[in-house]
Amino acid sequence: MEMSFERGDEIGRETRQLPAGYYKKILLLLLHSNSENLFVPIRTMQYLAVVDREEIVFVDGQGPRLIELAWCDFHAGEREDLHAPVLYTCIYYREKGRQEMFRLQGEFLKALELVEGRQPKAVSTTVTPIVPHDD
């Protein structure tokens, strides 16, 4: 399935922080998705987050396929502690994205929890050979 989104002109940007545990969760979910993208529906806001190796873009699921805002330039390697938050750049393309950012980060993190809960769990199995009896 191919989806395309339109990125408008940048109207602002700021540096923000993402908790380390969620950054790790994003990377692991993307790795386990067996795809170049991870789609995370944020049902409480009718948004769709599209995650790839470079950025996370947020699209209003109710309107046209316009990117409201994007998170990029993650600086995970610059931390001295793996538990420290990861700095990233938030780029706004639409005013609505700027207005929704505060709520969006929290709801996105909740949506990640739901996606993670739906991932198949690794199960350890043992196969016991059946030895036929000679009757």
C-alpha cells in the first residue's frame, strides 16, 4: 500500500524532548514492523503518525493528507546517560499542528503503548519427540 502526504511551508520550529523509554520503544516497533514505515493511529485525536528512520510526521486523519508537524533530528547519541531524554526538532507546517502539539505528544505515547500491546510476543517452545512403543 502506498500513501503520500503533502508537506507545506515551514511556519516554525522548536527543540523538544522525548522520554528515553519512548524513543527506544519507537525504534523497536519500527524494527519489528518489517517495513520501512510504522503507522500509529492516534484515535483519540483522529491523527495518524507515520514513523520512518528519519522522522515522525503527524497527519490529521479527518482532512486532506497534509502534514501538520514533524519530529526530526533526534539526538540520541549526544546523551551521556541512556535514561536521559532525547532532544529532537519539532517542525510546524500548519497552525493547527502548533496548537495540538502539547496534547499530541501525550496521545502519541499512549498510542505507541497500544501498538506495542498488539505486537506478537516471542514464545519459548520445546518440542518433545514421541517415541513409539513396540506393542
